[in-house]
Amino acid sequence: MTKLNSFMQEIIENANNVPHFSQHGKSFQEKIFQGLVTDTQWAAQMVEVMRPNFFDIEYLQFLSEKYFAYYNKYKCFPTLGLLVNVIKDELADGADDILKSQIIEFLLRVKSN
């Protein structure tokens, strides 16, 4: 009976924790997002479970929010070029300059890879 109780306690503790990628570092998180953008079949499988708050890096949260919002609205994923235009429009209205530069830098790296 104690094994069952400890198992149930572990399930309850894990249910209260929000999953996140922070323990894996920045490079891993960037690769996850890059994988979503470059492999739309995988992104389609992940759309139901992936949440922007899984990322602890602000620009990845922002990008994943816009990426999945586009999918939810149009039922297809934006290309990288289209995502850039969506982001550009979103950040045009006096957005955070640091966030804007981080997004630009990251998207340039994604494009070059």
C-alpha cells in the first residue's frame, strides 16, 4: 500500500509542475523551435501539446505563440518568410527593442542553418 501512496504522491506533484525546457538550456530550446519551423509534419503533431510557456526564453515564447496562433487561425503553418512578416507587423508598434533584436538575430541564424 505504501508503494501505491508514494506513486500517487509523485503523480500529484508532477501534475502541479508545468513542463518546461529550461533545464536543457538555450541551445536546446532554440533547436526545438527551429525544428518546429522546418518540419511542419512534426509541428502538426506537436500543436496539441506544445505551449509557449514551455520555453523560458522570451523571444522563443513570443515566436512560438505567433507560430501556433497562425496555425490555429489558418490551419497551416507559416513559412519562415511569412513568420518574419507576421512578427515584423507585430513588433512595429513600439515593441521592446531588446526583444526585437533577439528575434531578428535568432531568425537570421535559423535562416542561415
